[in-house]
Amino acid sequence: MKRPIDILVISDLHLGTYGCRAKELLAYLRSVKPAMVVLNGDIIDIWQFKKRFFPSSHMEVVKTILKLASKVPVYYLTGNHDEALRRYSPARLGNLRLADKLVTVIDGRTYWFFHGDLFDATMKHAKWLAMLGGFGYDLLIRINTVVNWTLERFGRPRMSFSRKIKNSVKRAVKYIGDFEETAASIAVHEGYDVVVCGHIHQPQLRTITTPKGSVRYMNSGDWIEHCSALEYANGEWSLYMHEEGLVPVEREEEVELNVHDLLPV
């Protein structure tokens, strides 16, 4: 029995990279029945896309999203790793809508959904540095995958290198804090009640108070480290964390992407 959800928000899937936890995401998507879906950026990682590496599990995620779009509204909001799609935004194909942001009213409150990279200083002033960081991050995830594969074979718990780095390096902690404060300040200035981001791979659901007012800040996290999502049901938001029952880490087979695989049989 699928669990009904009014609104589902996921981001930072990074399909097409070694770090994407596509199998966990598939298990989750097949367990819920959303009435509306917001894909809040970095869904397909165009920066690091390689035609020879797009495993069947990644393809199944795309198929599942397209199947959802045949039944309910699905908003694909562009991020920095899939910014190439911004040249086609806004666009609509049936229930599937491509946009850079979504502003809407939910239960009397104004929401601002967007990925969050547009006010990221590294994206604005040193894109090459951000891309280099992306490649380094993917390499770290690949090394982490091998380590976790070994740990699981010996019955040891998995670990996240990048999460440990983020939590221990002061500059990383400050960057996350600055990002959240900036998002909140802009949202208050623009008159939004709630701001929903992705980008920093840091799931969050809290109220931030600025000198000019308060705003509800939410971040859907990612499907590389946290396997997280935002869910809205029965008038309340909750943060879903797919911690239990994780699929054992295995090396995904390198297969070539074939667009014909997306077509219904």
C-alpha cells in the first residue's frame, strides 16, 4: 500500500554519477503516492555526464518520474549541475513543467521553491572552482563507495566521508550557515513565508529569524549522502530520511545511455 503525500520535494539526485543512490530512491518513490512533485535541481548531473555510465537503476528513476508526470503535476526546477536546461525554461509538456523557480501559495502561505545556486558566490564568481569541487566531491563519493562496500562485507556500519568533512571543517560549517541565512534574508525581503532549497546537500526544516522578520527554511537534502526528501501531508511538513534498509553498496555496471529505453514498451 503506497503512502499518500500531498507534496513531495526531492533534489540533488545527481543521476549519471557514481554517488547517486538510485536504488534507494526507487524504493522510496515506489512506496509513496504524491499528488504533486517538485524536483528542486541537480536531478541529472550534466556537468559530469558520461554516455557510457547511466546504469539501469538511474534509468528506472527517470522512468518513474515520467510515470508520475503522466498522473500528477511535476515541477522540474533547474540547478547548477543541470543548468544547461535553463535555456529551455520555462517550458511545459503535459504535467511536466520546467522552470527555474516556483512561487505558489499553499494553505495561505507563499512558498518560494528554487535550487539555491543563484546566490552562491562560488557559482557567480568562480564557476570553474565550483565545477572542480563537483569533480572532487564525486571522486570522494567513489572512494567512499569502495570503503562502504568493504565495511558492509565485514558487517560494519557505513560511513560518510563528506558528511564528516562538512561537520568538522569550520569553513564548510560557516558556508552552510551563510547559505541558509542568505536564503532566509532574501525570502523575507521578497515577502515569502517559506523558502525551499536544495544545492548544499544538507536536509533541514526550521524557522530562521532575521532582523527584518522570520521565515520557514526547508532543504530537501540529497540522494547521495542523506537519501532525504520533504513531504507535505495533512497540513504539515516533515523531513523523510531513508536511513533504514539501505541497499548494499555495489559498483554500478557501466552501460551506455540509450534514449529508446525511456520509451514505453
